[in-house]
Amino acid sequence: MQAVTVSPKFQVVIPQAVRKAMGLVPGTKLQMIHYEDRIEMIPVRTGKSLRGSLRGIDTSVPRERDRV
């Protein structure tokens, strides 16, 4: 884990090891989420990049006999 410092303009620099591991490049959009006592940054993915990510998922829904 690496610590970062918030600048007077409320900016932070993402450490190089994290940028490389996540494949972040200049212009990458990040979604900021405040959760309890932490901040999470999640890369925003386009719908096109998500294509095929759910391949093989089980779409069957168990139903009661009287609800078929």
C-alpha cells in the first residue's frame, strides 16, 4: 500500500505501480465513491469494452410450480 498526499488544490497523484497494474493512461476517467471511511476510485468502462464479460453466466431463474 502506498500513501499519497492531497495538494492544496485537492489533487492526488496515483503512484506509478498502481497506474501500471491497473493499465491507467492519461485521460482515463475514474468514478469516485465514498464508502464508510474510505474513497474508492473505479475506472469507468465503456459498454463496448464490457462486451462478452458475462459470457457463460447462468440465466436460468428457479420458479415455483404455480408461477410458470
